[in-house]
Amino acid sequence: MTAPTITDTAYGAGMVLSVRDALHHPVVVDAQPELLSGGEGLGAPVRWVHSSEIYEIGPLLRGGELLLTTGLGVATVDAGARRHYVRDLADRGVAALAVEVGRSLPQVPPEMADEAARRGFPLVALREVVPFTRISETLNTVIIGDATLRLRFAERVTAAVEGAQVEERGLSGLLSAVGDLVHRPLVLVSAAGALVAAAGTATDREAWRVVEGGGHRAPVVVRGREWGVVAVGAPPADEDPGVGGVVDEEDLVTALRRLVPALAVEVMRAQRAPSRSDQLAEGLLAELADGSPPADTDVLVRAGAAGFHPGGGDVVVAVAVEAPESRAASAVLDSAARSTGGVLLRGRVGAEVLGLFALADDGDPVRVVAAAVERAWQRAGRPPLRVAVGEPVRTGRPAVGWRWSLGRARATLAVAGTTPAPVPGTTAPGTATPVTTSRVWVLDLLLRDAGPAVHDLTAAVLDPLQRWDERHGSDLVRTVETHLRLGCSPGRTAAALRIGRQTTYQRLRRAEELLGHPLDDPDAHAALLVAAAAARSAAAAPAGLSGSRADRPAGSPAGRPPGA
């Protein structure tokens, strides 16, 4: 049976040059290549293109070559020697042998084709004369160009890894830095099967799909033992190879070889005992958050020993962070503090990382801190975390003031994690920003401890809307709360709820008909907003916990600011 002639001129530039790619290249197509055997070896990479007529060329080759010959070296030897010639090339890892027929050999000897078939070794007959120098020069230029691209890619990976290390972005930051270059999600799992960090996945469920997907995996070895493994997900289905987005297996391996040691170093760094200043900061924050308030003088002395020296005119804003990796959370807070020009006291307390920002009383400190934290989170590669910013307090009474702000931040973190966002799509988990503030949740924080009175208010104010929602499966109560919070703007309400303006107007008209008064009625506005917020919180609370203290962090102050 005659082997098919390879005439496809399509050639994938920017990838590893395989035997198949070489045979499809126009310069080789001009020679009318015919594959005689070894089709299973066409995917082998070609490291270099070489031509030789020496029979004993095998020992001079390193492997990976596409060898071009006219057959002069085997024209005068017997069939056994020709078999040995092919066998020796295959054993030495030569990628393929291409024989120009017509001059030294009228055809490729059948024993050579048979031996190549036995070995799965690509053997190609070139039916037309194309100077070997032209083929070698053209293909080797492609190979050199590919090697240069790979070297540049490796340098980019190294720079990304070093940048993440210098900025102390933690495990998630390292995964994100490399994941952005390879265009794949990366997930780090410990040897015990715990999900440690991830990049390129929106939820834990997506991260576990990567782990269970059976893709490429790279072990992370710490002190001679396998500490964990990096699982690599598939690239996006809509990735465009024409813009250089696709990274092949060799580049992926290169990236992982540079990533894995950096992850091991980060793991060892995280396992080290905290510095003395970090220990002092964590001890003070833990006492402010959960213990008995120390004296103001004691607080200032201990804060100073930990390196926290707020100025007399500064305000202090507390931050609470929930993150699977405390080092990534700490790095985000450190970066945010540098951008605000203020000072920071932070440390891990229980399952959270708490922080106190001290900055000049200029403008809106809550907005400044929230924006700085969000920018730092984006620079760090968007590690998985949630952040709540508390209220600002003066530095005059640190024991009470700092404790109160910390309590507000922690309570906000707890409420925001269990309750739908007051305005849909703004602060719910999985949205564009993980940062929220206690201002956004002020009604929810107050309503947690309001008791039966708030349920009576909800029933009295919202009964017509709730009964309508129950009968028709509508969402009038949520629409009314969103509308009131957004300044009674139908356009902003429609955008927040992701519904059409006409639908929004219909809902608002229906609500006003059922209530018997305009939604912007000054006499009813406050009661309507409080009742709607209470209904939303009650719908999200577990049975028996609505209006209780069950979701308050241990030791958190109930709500009165210092000096109130």
C-alpha cells in the first residue's frame, strides 16, 4: 500500500516544531515528502535539522534531529547494514529520517522501511530535489526563533514569580502571577487533601473541579517531603491562539518549574515563628477583639512596641479579613497601608486577620481605606478573601475606640457572609470586589438585636407587599428596599436588579398601590426601609436565630461608639 503524500501547507508558527510541522512546512512540501512509516512518531519535537551522508553518523548525533540524506552512505551496504543504520538512529532518539530518492537510491530500500515500521520511527521519502541547505536553514531558523520565544517566556515567568515574592503576595499571589501567564487556573492542595490556595477560579467548587479534573499536576516538596501539589486546569474554551494566548505543554512545564520552588519557600516562610512585633500585634488585637479592654496607656505602649504609632490628629479605622491564607490577607493590608501613607497594626486573631489603619483625618477615611484595600487586592492577583471596613475613631481613647471599630468590622464580616447584599450585586460574595464597609450594613447590624419589635414593624408595614410576593412569586419587597437605598432612582434600581426600566416602573407602581402611599413619602420612608431590611435579614437567618445575638463575634461590642 502506498503511503499518503503529505501536501498540507498549514503550519503552526509559535509552537514547538514537531516532525509533522516540519513536513507541513512549505520548504519541505516543495520536496513532495511521502511518509513511509512511523506515523505515530510525527508529534516528536525536532531540536535541529541536519544533513549527512556518513553511514556511522549515529554517534555524532544528540537526539531530536531531523536527518536529511540522499542515501549515499547506505547505497553500497547490504540489507543488514541498512537495518542497523535505521535502528541506530531510532535508538539515539533521532526525530525522523528523510531520504531524497532518485540520485543515490532509486527508492527507499524496503528493509529500511520495514525496520523503521518496527521501531515506530518516522521515515520519509523526498520525491523532488530541494537543496538540503535551504531546508536546514529555513527550519533551523524557525527552531531558533521558537527557542528565543521560550526563553523570553521563561524570563517573564521568573520576573512574575520574583515580583510576587518581593511584594509578599503569599501563595495565592504566586499562583495568580503564573496563572495569568499560562492562561490556566492553578490550585494548590496540601498532601492531606486540604484546599490551600487558588487562582483563576471564582469559588471553592470551581477549584475542586480543577483538582479532580485529571490535568497536569506538579508536586511541591518542602524539606525533602511532598507537602502538596499544584493542579492545573484547562485553558478557557474561547481562548484565541492567534493572539498568543495558548501556552503549550513545554511552556507550562517551564512555568511550573519556576513556580513550585517559590511555593515551597513561601510555605517554609509561613511556618516560621512570627516576629516579636507580630506577636505583640496579634496579642493586642486579640485582647481588643475578644478580651477585657486594657487601659488606654497600656494599649498605646503595647501598640508602640509593635511598631504602631498613630499621630495625635489621626483617625483609626479597623479592618477584618476572612481568608484561607492569612499571609495573603496580611500582604494585602500591608500594601494598602503603604498606599494610604498611614501606619498599620495587623495580625491573625482566630480565623480572621484584623488590622487597624491610622491615617490623617482628611476626607473620608473609610472610603480611603476601602479603596486602598481593593487596589491592593487587585495588585496581589485577587486572592480569595472577604474584607469589612469598620467606622473611624479618634486616637484619644484607644482601648474603647479601637475595640469598637474592630467590633464593627468583625460584625460586618459576619453579617455580610450570611445575608444578601442590601443593594443586589454590590457587595455579595463573588462580585467584582470583596471589600465592604459597616456603613453598607448599618441597618442589618442594628436589626440583629432589635428583638420582637422589629418583627411587629415588618408585619405592620410590609404585610401587603409580602402577601403579594407570596401569591405571585414576585420580589416587591426587595425592589422597594433597593429603590429606597438608591435614592428612589428608577434607573439605578433597574440597573442594580438587572431588570428593564418598564418592569421596574411596574413593580414600583404596584408597591405604591398596595401600600397606599408613594414610596418617597417622608413620613413612611424610614419605617419602610427598616422593615424591608429586616425582612431581607430574617429571610437569610437560620430558624430561631433571627433577631438574636447568635451571629455576633465573641466579645464584640454591641454597637454604641465610644463616647456615645
